[in-house]
Amino acid sequence: MIDLTMHEEIREKNIQRCREKGIVYPTFAQMKDPSLNPKNIEDKLAKTGLWDVDPVNLFRITWKNEPVEKGGKHYGVNYIEIPREISGTKARIFALVGKWFPTGAHKVGATYGCLAPALTTGNFDSTAQKAVWPSTGNYCRGGAYNSQLLGCDSIAILPEEMSQERFDWLQKVAGEVIATPGCESNVKEIFDKCHELNAERGDNIVIFNQFDQFENYLWHYSITGSAIEELLNAEKISKGQLKAYVSATGSGGTLAAGDYLKQRYPEVLVGAAEALQCPTLLRNGFGGHRIEGIGDKHVPWIHNVRNTDMILAVDDNDCMDLFRLFNEENGKKELLEDGVTKEFIEKLELFGISGIGNVLGAIKMAKYYEMEADDVIVTVLTDSAEMYESRLVEMNKARGEFTPKDAAGTYQASLMHQTMEHAKELSYYDRLAVHNLKYYTWIEQQGKELEDLNAQWYDREYWTRIQALEPKIDALITEFNEKVGL
């Protein structure tokens, strides 16, 4: 699970490194409630840019940053409500907004969740080892960024077909950048590269694999889950009104917020979205797709499949077409004519491609269950359009100008006529079948123990034991900061 074994000699090196570089670690409690931050931290943030490579930005790893590029304070949770002119459903759909994290994506939180326990226990030596971040996009961005903030070197691994923006930015921040063969769904090739690095470099690296790091699960369970709960309280949503939470499978991390919600809203359904072009959960399928950041062809080790109620396969053509609709001038004009307000159109830059996929999954779920006007679904905009501007250039070059006719067709086909096709409601044995797929990736290929695989399904306290580690990790962080003495 999460290794909190203490290694005092290495821990002392990390303490000294933080003392030299002026690094203070935020606790989980502070990421949930930034009002707990020390005043001197808040004073520094008032002078610091959101993306600045400054250790104080560790305290911006929260859903509650003021939505500005520099000097922002903390306030309520960043979220938006998707208007019915976009969703085409009666249900209310809310989405957390990931753009206002450092690096512009919520994955920076999961990477901190992985690094902090390793540094405060001495399981990772920031003075001698490199942190390896295998990823399909945003996770290695967050990992490389946090590594810099925390004074350690990094290796970012991601598929070669990811957007150019990702590579350009990583070249400035990561110690090394490794491009593996294939596209978004080529996750095994990333794992293979990790094995290769392990064989070559051994103790000189530590691999923080988002797909099997329960720290990733715990960060989203606690921080993303509590942010959604605050959203619901702010909107005065009752327990009976919250019908569903939808997230792409990805690494399995963001889905962990569904576990948090189920404990507090027992009737809520959790929908796992994936690309129709790679329907791994839907029909044990495979293939390449263009919804960057969600991963495929396996079931993540940290995905609690017992709590997944529905699989929602989203067509990547819809995602790409809608990305054009939301960002091209003819698309915005069409939306204005269709009743979308100018104020909301200005917010469309908050939608990255995977965020659009999550919203489409929520629309499918609303239509499948014939949800009414007082029913609520929550999802996540993991990043923003800022990550994918090169994709617009590529599509315009390949397809030509996005015309008013294209815009009208996309609005009708990809939004108003989005169907519940390729949505599957899971029975107990459907869930078990998805869970059992973990065997082939994690037992046969990656060397996990069969006993652990079975425990994930049959041990009713398996996941709650992970959740219960949060106070212990916060205590470790607090003690570490006291030793640093800043």
C-alpha cells in the first residue's frame, strides 16, 4: 500500500535540503482548507505567479486558488455549472476546474501526494535520487514541477504523440524527458521504459507510477472528494439530489473521489469514462485514441472497481470536434446563436480535451437514467484548452477551416444528439470481470501479488485502511516541517 517505513539517515538529508532551499510542505488538511496556511506563506503567495518555480507554490496545490495568473489568494472551490444549452439534458452538471492549479492541471496534486510521504519518511533521497514520473501527459508535468519545487531531479516519461505544448514545457522543467512509442493508450510501453530504467540505474531512481501509487488514490479521495462536497454544500444540493459522479478511468486516481462521495451520499452512482476507440472496460477492447491524459488498455491497480457503477465510452471524434467548437470563432458564434451566454462562452477555455470527454460521459449518464431538473451530476475539468492549442492548428491544417456549417453540425451531433449508446450499467459480476482484468497487467506483467489483487475485492476494509492513513501522513509532514525549522 503506502510505505511509511522510516529511514532516518535519508530523512535527515531531506530535512537539510529543505532547510537550505526554504521549503515547507503543506499538509492534506491545508490543501483542503488553505485558511490553515501560515500567514507568511500567504504573504509570499501574494507576490508569486501561479506557475512560478517557487517552493511556496506547494501551497497552491488546492482546488481553492483565486483564478488569476499571479498573486492570487485562496477562496472557495473552483467549479462551473454546465448550462443546459451545452449539455442538452434536464440534469444539472457541475465540473471542478483544474486550470488554476500550478502547471494548469490537477495532476500536480497527485504527484505531491506521492512525493510528500516518500520525502518525509526518507523513502526517497532528494539529494541523490531522481524521481521518475511515468505518464500519459499531465502527471509527469506535475511530477517534474513538484520535483523542482522540492529540490530534487526528475525524469518525465510520456508517449511521443502527446501534444507539443507538453514537451516544450517539460524541456524547461524536467531533468530528462523520455518519449515512448505510441499515443495516449500505449501505457505498457511506459511501464517497459520504467523496467529498463530500473535495470540501468537501480538505486539512483525512484519510480512514482501513478497507476499503482495509492498516494495518488488518497490525494484524490481526500482533496478532490472534499472539494466536491464543498461544491454541493455551496449549491445547497441535498443527498437525494446528487445522482452521479463521472471521471475518466485514467490512472484511477480521480475516480477515488467517488469513494469519498459514496460514503457521504450512499445513493450516488460512479461512472468511469473511457475512449470508445479503446474500450478496455466496456468490452476488453484496445486501440489508439486522441483524448489525451486518460490512459488505456489496462485497469489501474488503484482503481476501486467495486465502487464503479457504469462504464461510459466517449467517442474521441466528439471530443476533438467539440474542442474546435469551443475554441474557434465560428464555433463560439454558433453557441451564442443557440442560447449559450457570452459569459459562459468566455469560460470555454477551461475545457481541455479530457475535460470535454468527462462532460460527455456525464451527459450520457444523465440521458441513460433519464435524469430530471433537480438531479445533479459532478465531473472534473482536469486541465484547460491552454494545453492543446497546437491541436487546433493541426486540425485546421488537416481538415480545413472550421466553418459555420461545421459548427452547427458539431453542436447538433456531438451535444444535442449525444446518446446513451456505449454506456453499460454494471452488475456485481460485471464489476468483478473488470477487476479481474488487473491480473494480466499487474500480476503477470508487473509482478504484483495475487493475494493483494484478491484483497482489493474481498477485503471490505482494504480501501478504508488506505483512507485512514491521511492523519498519519499529516503528522509526518508536520513533524518534518518542525525539524526543518522554517
